[in-house]
Amino acid sequence: MECLRSKARTPLNGTGLIGKEPWWKAAVFYQVYPASFKDSSAEGWGDIPGLISELDYLADLGVDCVWLSPVFESPQADMGYDVSDYQAIYAPYGTVVDVDRLTAECHARDMKLILDLVVNHTSVEHAWFKESRSSKTSPKRDWYIWRPARYDSHGRRIPPTNWRGYFAGPTWTWDEDTQEYYLHLYAPDQPDLNWENDECREAIYNDTMRFWLDRGVDGFRIDTVNKYSKRTEYVDAPVTDPQSDSQPAPEMWCNGPRIHEFIREMNQKVLAPYNAVSVGELSNMASPHDVIPYVSASAKELDMVFEFSMIRLGTGGGFGPKYIYRPYTLSTFKETVKKFQTFIEGTDAWTTVFCENHDNGRAVSRFGDTSTPELWRASAKTLALWQITLTGTLFLYQGQEIGMVNMPSEWGIEEYKDVESRNFYQEAVDSGDEQRVRDTMHGLRILARDHSRIPFQWDGGKKNAGFSEGDRTWMRVHDGFGEINAMKQRGDQGSVLEFWKRALRLRKRFKDLFVHGRFTALEEGDEKRFVYLKESTTESGGNRRALVVMNWSKEVQKCVDVKKSLGCEGADEVRLLFSTTDRGPKMVGGEHEAALRPWEGRVYVNFEAGDI
Ligand code: TEU
């Protein structure tokens, strides 16, 4: 093992830095949802050999690190986020040897690989849980969270607390054999591990983390990272949803009393010794300032986190009304972006940039405009321009680079396979309220996790969009794959894909501005235009500034006063660095065309950039 480790890992110094900054700050991460990326076996389910066959595509796009969503042994109650064996691979994905090959093939292309670490809970099928549930005196009983029943005034058995889980229903399930409830923040198939138990934590570090780091993977995306420490009083949450028996209770199990101790320990014992990169999923944060302790370099906890304020816009909150769509304004959207761009200023913390993942609808369908092919293309590019000009580490989700869109709105609930979608829909049906059913379906059409999980659209001329040669695919292929697919866009300089490639190169070339620069929001109250300034703060960056101007609407908008916004004396000092339109806006006597076309985005700079 020792030898594998030293061969596979890049030698870094103690803090994980290459030169002045760690490699992962300017890196482009790309999330692969393996069931839907590429199927090599005609089973209709993506697999690791399929992913390996497309690594050149990812390298060509400009990806530096692949994040692979869970491929471990699992009954798939929650698409592998319910792991029954951390050291085995779910057979339809391949084998441990395939993962080794994937690691080697990534490294051969100068890319890194991170795995998804799901250790807030296991599957009910995991040997640890089976042992834990076998008897009250099992040595592993305390590895999960067991509590006795309560009884109401009629002597009826009720759960230990009134908490509502993520996937609707209570967070507790009764175990007949041992006559106690176990806790699960997600599905009953996903019992929560008890991080308070020292042996349990050691087993997590060893059996789930070191096992894969020893095989050469470069780190982890860490699922639900702020939910390991619960408040151990196990008391009821205040009743905020009187219609329901179970209540939202994130304050009871999120950011609990020992959370920083646990993450620091994980860092000290595993992440740091291996120089492993970490990006944790951080939900339910009240303020960006609460994020800092998790990602401050000196705190030695996590390198990065995903904070969800922006990606949650439009949902009706995390719990009961999540899929009751709540419209919001562009200024609210911009305010959220600003918060999570600027909160790291003056600190040693770091931030991330993303607008898609496997738990959300497609960005172009949610934030852009898919009403015509022209607006789809323009808005997909402007969303790309927005992402590549933001400060922090950039994460792309599979298919985002070709502007994949939500499932067609005509598709019915039967095409939604996700446990969360199905449970919320069923809950609405069970309420007997038809309006709620219609509203939930409307919300699901925009926000459901299913949209990002349909098969990748590789090729418009091939069966199943080139995803699989099988007769069936595990989720239905989008009807519009003939229009939106990678093959059609490859080499077409006007396409979304080729735009992303150029944009990613540009981001890296001017990383002082885009990856590291200071963000200042402009025109904040404007409901049509999204405008901000990025300034280089490095010495070598001098006085370099970039002005990002985007038309976030389908109508023509006036451009801002570029010269003034960039702080330039003369118009001749202003350069158009980049634009979403094929040839860029016209130059008229040194002045730029004032009108911004629908969903047009431009980046102006105050320096001579040379050829780009
Ligand atoms: O998600 C954690 C989570 O709580 C949410 O952010 C998630 O978006 C979900 O929709 C809850 O409403 C992680 C995984 O990303 C997700 O796919 C899993 O279902 C979940 O953990 C449980 O492991």
C-alpha cells in the first residue's frame, strides 16, 4: 500500500501547496454522476469503463479534477448515497480494479480524482448496521443512534422526537426486534452513524477514507459534512408546521456542538497526512460568516465547501414546502452571489463556484432562458461567462458544458425516479389537496433532482443519445437530444461547449482576476443586468481590473458606462476581453456598441491582453 501511495500521489509540501497557492484553487473540477455518464456494457446504466473512455473529452474541456459521485456497493435506495460496503464497487459500475485504472488514467492525463465520501449514514444493508440492530448489547449498538419510544396520552407509541427528515416523514424508524427507534436524517434505508462513538469514527477514517487514499485517489467530496455532530439531548423542535406530525429541525442536527472537533480530527488523522483535497457539503448555514471556521486555512478543517444559498433560490425551503416554487428577483439572486463572493475577504478562507450538481435542476432551465434555441444558447453561454469570472474554485456538473436542460415539462411523475421527488409528490397526494399536487408537480418540473440525472447527451445520431447501446436506460433519455448533444457542438466555435473551453482557458490565464480577484457588485438594484468588477489583488496583477456586464433578460438592454465603471481615463484604455456573441460587439470609433443583446455577456478589461 505504502508503495502505491507514493507512486500515485504528487509530492507536495506539508501544507499541500504547490508554489504559493494550493493546486485546487485554480483547478476546474467536474462532477460525474456515474449512472448517467457513459454506459460501456449496454445495460442502460453508466459505468467506470465508460467514464474512462471519455476522459480525453474531459481533458480537452479543461478539467483538472474529476469528482465521481458514489460507486460503492449499495442497494441504491438513494442512488449510492446509501453505502453497504465502502470497499466494494456496485457491480453495474465495475470493480475496485476499474477504480484503480480510473485513478491511473486520470493521473496519466494530469487530472486528479476525488471520490464521494458518504459517512453521515450508511445503508441499512451495511454490516455495521446489521450488527448494530442485531441486539441491544451488540458491540456496535452505539455506532448508530438508537432511542426508546415515547408514548402519547393515549398510550400510542411515538418517535423519540418530532423531527422531520429530508425525504418527508419522521427521522426515526421503529425496529421491532430490539424495540427501539433508530435515527435517519434521510430515508429509513440510511441510518445515521453515531460520530460520538470513538471506535465508529476510527472505523470511518480507516475503512472508508484510508482504504481509498492508499489506492491513490486524491481526496473527497464529503457528503453532508456539517451533520455529524447532533445535539444529544434529543428534544422536540418547535412546531412550525402545525399540519404535520414532524417538524423541520436542522438546529438539532446541523452544526452541532462537536462538529468542528470531528472535522479537525478527520483532517489531522487522515486528510492532512495524505495531502488529500476536501470539499464538504455544507447546508443550512444562517450566515456566510458561520462558513468561515470550516474553510479557514488556519483552522485545518476543510479546503472547500459548497454553500447552498444561491442554488436553493426558488425552493420553498429545505423541508415541507421545498417543491412549492417561490419566485425571486434578479436583485435577490445577485445579493446571494455577492454574499458568497465577498465573505472571504480579509480572511484566510476560500470559496467555491457552482450552479449545478446532481441535487438540482439544470442551471440554464432555472436561471437562463430555454424558450427558444437562440435564447437557450445565449443564456447558457452567459451563465458560463458568469461562472468563469467568479472567485473561488469552479465546479462543473456533467452536461452543463453543453447546456443540458431540464426534462421536458410534458413528462409525468412516472419519469421522476428520485426518492425525494417521489416522496414529496406522494405527500402532496396523501394530503388530498389537489392544488398542492399541482404546485408540487410545477416545482418538481423546475427544481427536481431528477433533471440533472438523465443520461448524458453525447451524440444526436445515436441510440440513447450515445449514452448506451442497451434497449433500456435507467432514466429516460431527453427527447431533445438531437438538438443538444456534445457531438453537434464539438468544433463548432459558436457552440456552448466550445465557448466553455475558451472560457475555462481564459479563467486560468487571468486567474489573478477571475479565480482570486476581489468582487465588487455594481448596479445592484438592476433587475435585468448583472454587473460586477473583478480586481487583481496580487502584486504581479498590478492594477488589473475586469468588468463583467451581462444582460440577464430576453430584451435588449443598454450597456453600462464601461470606461467609468472600469475607472479608465480614455476609451482607448478599455479592451473587450471576451464576449458571448460569436464575433464580439462591434467597435464603433473606439466605442463599444452600447446595446446588449438578449442574454449577452461581455468582459472588459483595463489592460492589453494580447491574443486570447
Ligand atoms: O445531499 C445532502 C442534502 O441534504 C441536500 O443538500 C440534498 O440536496 C437533498 O436534496 C436534500 O433535500 C447529499 C447528496 O448530495 C444527496 O444526493 C443525498 O441524497 C444526500 O446527501 C443523502 O446522502
